[in-house]
Amino acid sequence: MLFRSSFVSLVQVAMKQTDFLDDQVLVRCFARDGLSEVEQKDYLDALYANTIASELGSYGVKPEVLADILAGKRCDVAAKTGTYYRKVDGEASPTDIESTLQLIHMLFTSDVKDMLVPEELEAVLRMQEEAIRNRSRDPVSIYNQTIRHLVYGKSFQSRPLRVKDVRRMKPAKACEHFNDSFRDPSEFTMMLVGAFDEKRVRPMIEKYLGSIQPLPTPKGRTPRVTPAPFKFPRGVVNKDLRVRMVEPMAQASITFPVNIPNPDYDHKSDQAIPSLEGSIGLTREKLTCVFASSIIERRLLALLRERCLQATAKRLRPRTQLLCLSPHCSSLLQRFQPLTP
């Protein structure tokens, strides 16, 4: 069921009652636009916005205080910003749906800048610096970050973070970006799925979501997003990465681009209207690419094993012939000839 709140928030809500699990309700608030809309000079602030907000308190109270408030309740809500989206994911028991909606209300109405305390902020920055240092000591993390940076055309959004980047980030601007990302409810569509009573939940939605004040000029839902500055390399790029390790290990990666057309895109109107058939077709194409990659990987591994066996055989064959033709070997064979029947 899809309905629009009767209050001023203009949030759009879709509800679906299911009996898959009798003690679970899933909530998601989704909006287009994400980090791809941010300019390079503001990217670090936007990238750390969720981290700063979650560590200091994105719901208007400190995380440890919120944990005490929610003690004994099964209620979990988390906000996240991706390249092309902003979302709020929640999971709760049917009896704690109201607490989940209260948290979403607090998320949209709280100002994270009020939670900026210099001592606590310094502790957060130090944790982020230590996290980057730990990743720089992990060979697998270095390997994955290098591949991502090369595949995305060495874009500023794919560049591995450095320790000095943490101090270059401006906490006040990061908080402003978080507030702007989760301020206007008219940009979001909320989905509620699980075991709940619609007659009981609908008044809660109108109370907690419908009462969120939108901006003086609501933006509404974004029809189109800005493409991220990711450009796959035009030619062949070979990169050998050598790092110090406790135990020897080797990894290899072969990456090539695959363009999957959007089944819902209309060339005449230059718009894409999501549909169930289009989503199914897009998912089928993605799975086909995954299966094809698995087949290619298995074929390459089989070919490498065969080549390694051939190379090993070539190295061992001259030694074996030399051993059999050596004088010492011939004398040993003559010595043991009488013992053979």
C-alpha cells in the first residue's frame, strides 16, 4: 500500500505486511543524490559526515546515552550516504516500531553541530587516523585500494585516504553536510515491510514522520543524479604491487568494463521510470556478468595450473636424464642386478 502523509512533511510511505517472520519489521527511507553531487573541495567533509555524526550523536543525544534509552528494546536505525543515494535503514520488533519512528524523527529534526565537543571530537579524529594506519599495514587493504583507484580512473573520490586527510577535514562543515542530507523529508520515500498491524502503525507514521517540518522550499524527489567522475582506463594498465608481509601471499586481478543498459530508460523522453520488469531484467544481466566472471576465473585457473605443471616438468626432465646417465647411477644398477630375479 502506498500513501502520502496528510501532514506537511510530504514524505511518501509504502507499507507491505508479510508473514515471513513474526517478530521482524524492516524500515528504509531512501532518497537520490549522494556523494556524486559534492565538489572536490568539499569531498572530505562529506565523506566523513556520517562518521562524525554517528560518533558524536546523530539523534540529538550521545551514543552511550541513546544506548541506555533503548535498553531492553529491539530497535536499530542507521543513516548512510553512498555515491548516488542517502538512506536510513532500520530493523525492529513489532512492539518497538514506535521507537524506530521516533529515532527517524529525531534524525531529521536534530542538529549534529550541537554535539560538537572539542574533547570528544579529538578522540574521534585520533580513531580515524589510527584506522588509516592499520589499513596501511594490511596488504589486502592496500591491494584493494590500489585496484579501486586504478579502475576508477584515479578519481579524487577513489583516492586512498591518508593520515593527514583527517586533519584537513572540517568537522563543522561535515556536520552541516549531514544536516543537509537528512533534513528535507520531501526527498525521501519510506518503505515498511514486516509483521505489523497497519491500523496501529499508520497513526504513528503520521505522528512522527508527518510532523517533520520540511524546508521553506521543499526540494522534492530528485529525478536525475550527477554521474560520479569515474572513468575506466582507455588502455591496458599493468600494476605490480609489492609489500612487506609476515607470510608470503600473492593475488592477481584482471578487470575490464561491462556496460549494462538500463531497461527502463526511454531515449525519446531521456528519462528512466523504474518498473518491476526493468528491475528483473537488470538483475538478470548483473547475475549473468557474475556467472560469466566465475567461468572465466575457473578457466584461467585451470590454464595456469596446466602451464605450471608443464614448466615444472621441463625443469625436472633434464635432471632426471642426467641422474640416470651418470656413472655413479650405472655402477649402482650393475651392483644390484644379481639381486633381481
